[in-house]
Amino acid sequence: MIEGIIVGLEPLALLAAVVGVLLGIVFGAIPGLTATLGIALLVPVTFLMETAHGMIMLGGVYAGAIYGGSITAILLNIPGTPASVVTAWEGHAMAREGDAPLALGLSAASVGVGGLISGFVLLWLTPLLASVALSFGPPEYLALIVFSLVIVCVMLSTPLLGNALAALLGLLIATVGTNPVTGSSRFTFGFYELTGGVGIVAILIGFFCMSQAILIGWAALTQHQKTDIVFGRGGTGGALVKALWARAGTLGRGTGIGLFLGILPAIGPETTPLTTHAVERRFSREADRFGKGSKTGLVVAESSMAANVGGSLIPLLALGIPGSGAAAVFVGALTLHGLKPGPLLFVEHPQSIYAFFVGFIVVYLTILMIGLFAARFFAVLLKIPNAVVATFVAAFSVLGAYAINNTMFDVWVMLGATLLSFCLAALRIPILPLVLGLILGLLFEENLVVAQSVVRGPEDLIDRPIAIGLALLSVALLAISIVRRKRGFKPRCSVPASGGSSRE
Amino acid sequence: MLGARSLSLVVVAGCIAFFAAGVAMGDARITSYPGFLLAAAIVILPIHVVGQFRHETERAWLPKLPGGRANHLKLVAFGAVWLIAIWIMPFTGFIVAMTLGVCASLTALGIHRLYLTVPVVSVVVVAIFALIERVLYVPMPRGPLEDAIGGLFYRMAQGS
């Protein structure tokens, strides 16, 4: 652990954190470019670095992109990422009232505090969760994966059957390659490139990057946005401290709820601010200001969003279950670096993982500093035309898909995934369950095979309370969701239905 | 003529048919794990589609673009440009295909200053190629231009 902390504080690790945050803020600040896209495109770059440094950089991109989206949200009323929708409501209204610097400062401070707390929780809670997970056998893993898929399906506002179909498709696509039992090829149709399975990162680039390029291209043909915001002076010193101090409770609540929601699969930083904003509004004395430039609304949204990022990494690292789309791409990056997320990660690669934790804390310190002192300079990015953004996202998508295995086959897989993402969106089938099924598919099948030999009958499950508990919880969640949907209740978790639609 | 939604259905059904063909060819038994997933997908897809679109008429999925048909064509051209760029890349090499792709894509999206975009894009693409090949050691698709640049790098390294 100590060695890992030392590695995480090396000059190169600090540099990786700063570069990652800066790149992430650039990605987040440009509308259409998301954290998911940033991580996916920069995975090949991390092969140049030591594993821990590469992971710290990607962590910086993840956290930086989520924060960067707030800059355009506040200045232009354009959420740079889907996570910044609430920030746009409150922050932009403040900016229109001449409080743009204060809004940017409050945003940076809330993100910094929320992220730092989530970083410390990540450092202490993840190993704890991983040690519990070490007692997991195949039945527990099976139940956990089913629980993750069920919770994703019931939380999304898209039709339940569509969600289930997406999860099934993800699990089905994950079966392409080598049969884990017999070792024979399966669904490869003579393509040797498919023997090792379909390239997950190529598929994710298709889902989240190339489809996004097409949507930005569409925006380039239809929109011309200019800002009429006058960037005022001051608002980042005493006024900021005063405003933040008066909302310390809000900051704590936002961070706490954001962390909790982040730990649950499917509830990514995109939807968390909506939930915390609604909760805070109910208890706030200035409820009538919410949506019209409320500082409390801005603080709770930003702190919960940042805490969610750290929270989503906890199940990812401890159990191998991604909590959001960006976290899903992060799993791919970890796997490409030879780090298999799960409880054994802390046994096999403790140095890399503790270095990452320390780097994650440094990432949020960097965000805090950049946000407080340099956020206004990022407004220059807004001058890049959508046509240029769309073109270079497309170019880097091709490059990113090719660079994974140095083969054009992955580029065609990426294009196929792009087409599939649009087709699924047209049929109201969401992408997120498919991505989760795709990532967890192989693990699911391997554990299914072993569990079949371990569990011969119901009597073998008696001494497995975790597996039974998770299975019962999954059934209960599914039953409740079906009943509530029958009565007309719709989940509020309007996670983008597809990678392609995440800009809307 | 099929609408966008019907075409989407064909693509998703085609994806499922891919696995059905695998089962038919003996890659997996219908009673196996993939067979179960396949059967469930075959059952759920029509139920979902009928349930969702029973009361809706077929309509184009993409919303109407301001500018109408011209903008639709530009967006299609943008997609086609990248399809062609990827297709020709193994033959022409990375630099030519990527430069053509980026310039044509910018033109399709309304940036017509070719006198500026072509030289700037060429320099950027060559820089990316050099970075990826020389720094990341990732072998890129090669054509005559890449071979010439590779030879140049080699001669520079030899000091001749």
C-alpha cells in the first residue's frame, strides 16, 4: 500500500493526473465530446506509460470531462456532457445575472470537495468491499451479475422488455469467440480475428464516439450558437467562500447521495444531479429559486456529480462491475493493461491500484485548482466549429479502433457498432444494458459453467446467503418495477438510450 | 420503401440471425447457454417492437433537418466519406486516406476553404502518423507515401 502511495505521488504520476484532467476538461467542455469518448480515444496513448500512470491519466480524463461539461453549461447553457444538465439550469441563470465567475467558482469548489471525499472513500471502502468479494464463489458472482443487469434494466426509463433485450444482446455478443468449456471456436464464421472475441473497445468507440461524431455533424448542419454572456469580474474570493460555507450541509448531502448512487450499477453521473437536485429542492428554504439560478441547486448538483464518479469506480475495481458508461470503457482500458477488475486486483496488483487511488485524489485537487483559477480560459474552446469537432471525432474514432489490435477488422466492427447503436435507438432499445451484458458476458458464462458443477440442488444453496439474498433482491426489484410500470410510474433515470443520443 | 424504423428492425434482426446461423451450423446447441440467450432474444424482439409501435405509423426516425433534403444529403455524404476512407485505407495508406477523409468530411459539413484545410490537414495527419509510428510503435496501414516517408526516416537515422 505504501509503495503504491509513493508511486502515485511520483512526478510522472502527478503529471499524468494534470494532463488527464486538462484533456478531460477539453473533452467535457466541447459539447458532444463525453467522458466516455475521451477515455476510449486516449486508451492507446496509455500504452506509452507505466500502467499506474496510464490509469491515473484516464481517471483524470474521466473526472475532468465530467467537470469540463459544467463550463459550457454555465457559460453557454450547453451542457458539455449529459451530466451537466442541472448545472446549465442553475449556473447559466446565475451567469445571465452577471455571476458567471461565482457560478464557475462554486461549480469548481463543489466538484473539488465532492470528488476529494469520494477519492478518500474509494481509498478505504474499495479494499474493504474487495475483501468481502474474495469470499464470493461462482453462485455469488452469478447472482451479482444478474442483480447488476436487473438493476440497470429497472432503473432505465426505456421499456422494460427493450432493456432486457439489450442485456440479452450484450450477453449474446459476448459469446462470440472461444467456448470457455470446450475451447472450440464459436460464431466466428471463419474470421480468425473473432477467435479472441469481439473487440469490446472497438464496439464502445462505435457506440459512444462515432455515433457522437454523426450527431455533432448533424448539429453542425443545423445550429449556430453564439453566447451573449458578459464575463464579469470577481466572485471567486470571499464571496465564494461565504456562499460555500453557507451551503456546507448541502455540499455534504450532495456528496453522500452522489457516492451512494455511484456505487449502484447503472446510476452514472448523468442522472445523479437530477435526483439530488430534486431531493434538495424538497428540503431547501429557497425552493422557489431552484431552476432560476439557485446557488444551493448548483452546489448540490455539482458535488453529487463529482462524488458519483468516485462511487462508480468502487464496484468497478472491487467487483469488476462498471457503474456507468464511462466506467465501462474504463474496464476495457484496465483489461487491455492486464489488470482484471475484481477482488484479486488488490492481491495481484496492489501497487498499481493504490497508486491509482492516490492519483485520483490528486486529480480532484488539480480540478479544484484549475476550476478556481483557470476555468475562464477554457471558454476559448467554444469557438471550435461543430464541423471540425465532428470530423476529428470521426478521424480519432477510426484511429482509436485501429490502434487497439493494429487491424482494420476492428475499424469495421466499430462501424457496425455505430450502425447498431442508431438502429437500437430507433427501436427504443437502450445501449447501457447491452454494454453491461457485453462486458460481464464472459465472466457470467465462466461462472455459470463452474456453478453448474458446484450447485447440484437447492440444498447446496443453503449456506450461500449472499447469493440467495442477491437473487431474491433481483426478483423483488423486477417484480416491483413491473407492477409500478403497469400502474403508469416511469423511472426518473433517463440515462441516454444510446451512445448516439447522449447529446440530447 | 422501408422506413428508418423498419430498416433498424432488419439490422437488429440480422444481428440475431447471425447467431441463429451459428447455432444452425453447429457452433452451439440450442439447449446451451448461447442457445438460450438466442431463443429469448428471438421471442422478446417481436413482442417489444409490436408493443412499442403498434399504434404508431412508420415514419422516418431522423427528425427533419432545417434545410431539408440538402442537409440530409450532406449528413449522408459525411457518413459515406468515412466509409470510403476506411475502405481505401489498406490500399492508399493512412496518410492519403485520412487526409482525403478529413478534407472531404469538412467540406460535407460546410467548411469549404480547401486552400486552407488541405495543407493544414496534411501536416496534422503526417504529424499524427509520425507520432503513432515512431513514438507509439503502432504499425499503421501503409501505402506508397508511407513507404517513402519510412525510407526518409531510415536515411535520416543512418545519417546519409
